[in-house]
Amino acid sequence: MEFIVEKIGMSRTIAAQSIPVTLLKLVDTKVCEVDESGRAIVAYADTKANNKAIAGQQKKYNLTAEFNKFATLQVANKEAGAIDVSALSEAKVLKVSFNSKGRGYQGVVKRHGFAGGPASHGSRFHKRHGSIGNREWPGRVQPGMKMAGHMGNEKVTVKNELVSFDAENGIIVVKGCVPGFNGAMGRIRIVK
């Protein structure tokens, strides 16, 4: 079973052995259409996006204006309506997928952990990458060479233990950290 969640932030448990936890909030989701294999088209609210394509889907599935995003999920429902969250009560391990924090264009020291050169005067080699090629053969830069470039904002999936689930408020507490910024939208999938 899969669910769309919003990251609230991190905290810790209040016990003799305190553990770091991340709080996730279940996003209000409506199941629009379900096929035989359990895959479903679901609608949820995210930003204020609106155009004719979204309006057409809202009319087709009798949705209110707030449900303006659509996704395909594996669900427990057999027919359209509110998403069934009862499976989270017995879950033990979740796979959590979010986009990592975007860090823009970064150099090799931050992006790949290069050491750089001496920081002292006269070195003229501080946070650069150094030479990148070989000799006359092959006479080109090899594919996959670690260089400066765009860092972050890519899908990252981690496995977390489920600590608790508050069905009334839709709050999921998982052990450890998950990628992404506070307020980011992501998915969770029950592993066992």
C-alpha cells in the first residue's frame, strides 16, 4: 500500500532510551478509479494549480476545487472514495521517498568530497578539481568524471521503522530521518 505524505519535521521520543524520529502527515487523498491489480488514480491537494485539464478531471470524478493533483498509487480500496489507511496500523517497516534538498550548482569539494589543496599563501590550488584528462590516448574526458554541477533535488528512497501511527490526526512517526525539507510532499510504501 502507498500513501502521499507531507514532512512535518524531526523530533525525539521521550523515554529512557530516546530515539530520533521524523513526523509525517497523511495528505487528504481521494481514490478516483481502481483497476483489478489494486493500482488507483488518486487526487490530493497541493498548491493552487488550476487549468482546463485539472478542471476536466475534477468534473469527471466529482471532486472539489482543492483536489488539483493526481497520482497513481497501490491502494487497499476496492472502489472510489476516501483512501483506506487501516493497513498502517499493522505496518512495521516503510519505504519513504522524497526529493532531497536542492543545493544548486556546487563545486567538487562539497558535491563529491574532494580534499582540495593547501589553504596557505602562494598555493593557487584551493577548492578546484585539478586535472581531468589522460594522455594523448584516449584524448578525451572519461564519462562519469566527478565535476562541479547541480547537486540535490533528486528522488531518494530510505527504509524506516514505523514507531507509531495516529489514525485520528493522520500523523505517522518513523525512526530516523527522511530526505527533503520540512513541508515537502513525498510517498510512503508499506514493506512489512
